[in-house]
Amino acid sequence: MNGRTPVALVLRLSSALLLAVGLFYAADWALRAENFPVQQVRFEGSFRHVTQQELEAAVLEHVRGNFLLVDLEAVKGRVEAIPWVHRASVRRQFPNEITIRFSEQELVARWGEDAWVNASGEVARIPGAAVAGDLPRLAGPEGSSAEVLAAFRDFRAALAAGGLTLLGLELAPRRSWTLELEAEGGHRLTLVLDDADPRARLERFARAYRSTLAAQVEAIRRVDLRYTNGFAVEWHTGGNARVARTTRPGNEG
């Protein structure tokens, strides 16, 4: 039995070597560019702003050749580089199809002078984008778009009780907020407040506005809420601003 052991070992090693060589040649054949070519590229999406021609032009050079060698991440990157595309996913569909699924940008606000904010709070730059002209205008330091969009939604809800519509919001580098409002009747006014409990201050202002200031809205230009116990009103007439007390002394307001 001991005499047969080396023979058995040689046979096993030979079999393993032959298998490895066979796998090598099989892999080499399978991965040649002329074998298993991509036969079809399928696009799945809404096609509201993105066209099939744009998508094809973006990925053409990356989906030629062997189906197994297609760089899926590179294809994904090319699709997401199209301005109106928000997200993309790419997968192989055996035996010879590449499927690309994409979603388009959903623009919910303007950002600065030449960009937009999508529903995820990300800045999107889409040259020549044609969307509704009544979108709110947001602005802030670089990287703050998601924060500003969340604050816009929060502040808008706080002001609704006073019949005030939030049209625009800007966050300054020093953490103060400037709000552009429209009152009933189409009158515009500006609010300024700092980053100390802004939602509560806006809710108090909305109540005070409804009860005392709404009748004079045509004369109001700017309201400063950066006071501990009230706010200051600046009038279009150029008169001195006055502070209206909204809470008892010693309370935040």
C-alpha cells in the first residue's frame, strides 16, 4: 500500500494541474473581447428630461466588447454625469444584456444664481433647466444645501399659521437666517433671525403678526427677530424701527 501512495499522489497532482490548465484556458477564451459580446443595452427610467440618445452616447464606449468585462461602475458614473440624472444602477442580465436603471432629478428649489436643489437636498447644476418659475430660492455656504432645505420646510410650516408664505431662505456663514415672505394680498417682507431656536421664534412671530401686524403689512419692509423678548419692525416710510415685546422679560423670544 505504501508503494502505491506516491502513484496516487502523482495522479492527484496531475489531475489538479490539468484542471487548473483547463480552467485557465476556459477563462482566457471566455474573456476574449470577441467572445460573449454585449448584444443589448436596456435603459429603465421615466424619460421626462433624459433621452435615450443621451444615455446611449454616454455609455457606448463602455459597453462594447465582452459582456463579462464591462466595468459596471464606469457605466454608472457615465450615466450619473448626465445633468438630469440623479441616480443610476447597472447590472448584467445573462447571457448578453446590460440593464441600466436611472432616476431623474426632482428639483424643488433654486440654489443661488445658477443651480438647483433636488428633493434629497443636493445641489444640482443643470444648464438651461426649464422648470416651474415659482420654486423657492435658497442659498447658503458650500455644503449647506440639505440643511437649508430642511430649515425651509420647517420654517414654512411655522409661518403658515400667520398666513405667510415663505418664498426664499438664505443661511449666512455666521449662522443667521434671512427669510423672504409673501403675505396675503401679495405684499412682500423680509425676516431676519439667528440660529437660536428659530422655529419657536417664527411661531411666536406668526401669532403676533396675525393679531397685530397683518393690518399694516403694506408698510412693513423688514422684521428683525434677533431679540430676546421681541422683534423690531422696519417700515417702508423710513421711520425708526420699534421693538414689539412678545414675551415676558427674561424669557427667550
